[in-house]
Amino acid sequence: MKKLILCLLVLSMIGCASKKDVLYFQDIEDTFPQTIDSINRALPRIQSGDILQIRVSASDPEVAIPYQFETNMRSTIARGAESARLRGYVVDSKGDIHFPRLGSVHVAGKTTEQLRNDLQDKIAKDIKNPTVAVRIVNYKVTVMGEVKKPGTYPMIEENVTLPQALSEAGDLTIQGQRHDVIIIRTKGNKRIYGHIDLTKTDWMDSPFYYLKQNDIVYVKPNNPRVKSAGFIGSVGNVLAVISILISTIVLVDKL
């Protein structure tokens, strides 16, 4: 009887998680403050499959009309986010878009700021003081695994951090593995990946601090979560079974 009670106490301690397994940024006092200038330069690069919204304006609106893709489609396409994608420039497999009057323009590998400057220089040869605005309108990241709201999230900002994406997905559940969050990224014609330990802060200086369009963030289940998917089930189920056994033994002894 005493052995069973001792086993029950040991099993109840197995399910307890320590601070080292749960808390984020545990070394923050040892690593901060730090400069972030280099990190802020990590703007996303345009790649094949992206949809770009490009708007051209000038002091005289009439002269900018030939460079406006959406002008002839306003009457047939509704407003809103989806229409912005339909009215956008799709980057083809060669990394090019077909722009009014300019023809084929290579855009892959450039930031939106670089493309804006390039287009302004080209258009300035035809009209005076043009203003160009460029945005990626299909920027999205996918968050999977042990988060409260897994899914694919469209992002408005160009600088989206990993904490922002995780917060958008409701943060990690208590069953999420904080020591090894995986980020899968398409870079050119290759896929790369990184391992992030959220209990530390060194990953904030890595290329994975800022997410890129179409990144996949996967939060692995921790060991208790994996074990709970087995035949026996969770520690709570084991304790319930042992509790029934103890009650049965007590009743038998009384009889």
C-alpha cells in the first residue's frame, strides 16, 4: 500500500514543468542592451510568385494614367484586399513583371524600396517628379503545431518578427516545445530552415528574427505532449488508473 502511494507521488511530479522549460528570454539580463541596426536592414526580397501593388502618381494626375495598371479594371473588380491581389503584378518564374509602357521589368531579389527607386528613375524620363509606391500584397506566414490558433496569416507590415507571428497565432500552448521552434524558408530555388530556442535571446541576431513571405513556423510538442499521445495517455490518465487500483485494494482489504 505504501509503495503504491509512493508511486502515485512520483508520477504526479513527472508532469510538472520547470521554469527552464516554459519561460522565454531567460538570459535577457546577460545579453541586453544590444544594438539592432543590422537587424533592421533585413527587409524582405521580392521573389517569384509574389504579387506586387504598384501605384504611380504625379503632380499632374493625367500624365500618370498610362502607368497605372488598375485604371481600366476599376469598373469590373470590387474593392478590398482580394481585389488588390487581383489588380497586382504577379512576379513570374523568371522574376519579372510586365509593367505598362516599360514592358518586362526584373524585380526578383530587390526590396520594395529598391524597386520603387528603380521605377521612379525609369518613369522620370517620361514624366516630371513621379511618385511610386510598392507593396507586397500576398505577404503571409504559416504557424503550425502547438499554438492556440494555428493557421496562415496575411501580414501588412514588411518587417514581421517571429514574436509577432506567434502572438498572432495566440502564442504557444503549455505543451509547446520552447527550446526548438523550427522555421522553414524558401530562398531562391532552395528551402532552408532554422532552429530557434525561445528560452534564450541569441536568435534575435539571426536571419530568422524577421520572417519572410511564405515562411512556415512549426512549434513542436514537448515530451509530456508526445507521451500523452501514446497508448496509456496522459499522466492524468495514469493517475486516474492508479487511484482506481488503490480504491479497489482498500475495498478488498476491508472485505
